[in-house]
Amino acid sequence: MYRISYTVRTPQQRRVTRSLAVFAGSSKRRLWDGREAVCYEFQRPHGRPLSLLRSQIVEARPAALNNRGQLVLVESSGPRRSLPRSMSTRTAWSPPPWSAG
């Protein structure tokens, strides 16, 4: 389970949204200009799908539910680095390793 932060872009504004989701794999989709792009597929609560382009993903952090049913972000073993603000200099997100859920 992951907390996914992703962008929703419109000509007027750029908004970052966060969702709790389980990684379900990747697929290729055709863009409006005819090029193919890799999409990452996630399942949100209640089975709602979420399909994101690599450029839309800002951050993906492992998460779990504690015994009270609250979302808890899992700490990584290494130091956490902040992402560059510029979309052009940001490195591409790679999918997480398969997990049992």
C-alpha cells in the first residue's frame, strides 16, 4: 500500500492530490499526439482505479494501517531526499517492487 502524491494539471493551475493506493502494474497508453506512454496502475479504496503517467507522480511512500485503522507512513531505512521543484529537472518515478498489499 502506498500514499501516492500526483499532479492534476490544468492550464490555469497545477494541483497536487494524495491518494492511498495499491500498485497494480503498468501499461502502455496512447497519448493525444499518437505517442505511447507508460502508465502506472493503482487501485484506490473501494476498488476505484487510478492510472497515472510517470510525469504526474510526485512521490510514492509506503504506508500501512495501524491497529486503530489509521494510515501510517512507513519510514525508509535511508535518508529522505526532497524532490526538485522543477518538472524538467525531476527524475522519473519508477514503480515500486511488487508487494502482497
